[in-house]
Amino acid sequence: MKLLFLSIGKVKSEPIRWLLADYLQRISRICPVLHETVRESRGKNPEAMREEEGERVFRMLSPRDTLVLLDEKGKMMTSPKLASWLSNKMESSEGRLCLLVGGAYGVSQKVRERADELLALSPMTFPHELCLVVLTEQIYRAFSILKGSPYHHS
């Protein structure tokens, strides 16, 4: 099973890029992982921007991929529950497990409809760069829990 982190818009902050690279490297020791960036649209119409970005997201997905959209209204869970969820997804997904962090204006309705599941890190809204780092850390933590690593201690 391959894991794909998708995000709309480049990570501009150097410290956040460093943290992201660190967690992706840690995850890569456990399973194949990639981070792909979807080019952010420019314009004044948020709906048109979401539609353009959505079309770019679709070009990066295959029909077999499981798409999980990060959304403040999604399912929230503890780190141990996330580990169990991740284990189930990794076993049941036919293609890649794709975790999508939307852009500044969210994602299009078509992307929402394509999503197999909505996942929330918090009921609060975060900048997409920060959300991406928190997500990668939590996925690494979930793998650590599954392996029995001391990284996560309760």
C-alpha cells in the first residue's frame, strides 16, 4: 500500500517544509509515501478557483485510490483510534491511500463527492501548511502505535 499526501498550494515556510520532510522521511521507513502539490489557482472568484484546483486533483487520482479529505466537519479521533483506522484503510484500499489538504478556499463540491471519507484534525481551521505537518506527524504517530514504538506514550 502506498500513501499519498496531496496538498493544494506550495509550502512556502522553510521551517514547515523542514518538518514536513522530516515526517515524510520517518514514514518512508515504514511504507512507501509521497507528497504531491496541486498548483493553487489565482483569481478573485473562490468557486472558480476551487473548480480549477479540483480538476488538477482529479488528474492525480486513479479510480482505485481511496481519497480522504481533511475537513473541519470530518470524523475526529484520538491517536490510537487513528492508528486502528489507518491499519484498516491500508488493508482495505485497492489503490493508494490519498490524504488531501485543501487550499485557502477549501475544495470543490466534485472533490467532496469523490472523497471516500472526511477526516478532521480539529474543529478549528488551520492554515493548510500547518494542517499538512500536523497530519503527517499524526500518521507517523499512528504507524508508531501500530509498531509498538515508544514514540507514542500514553
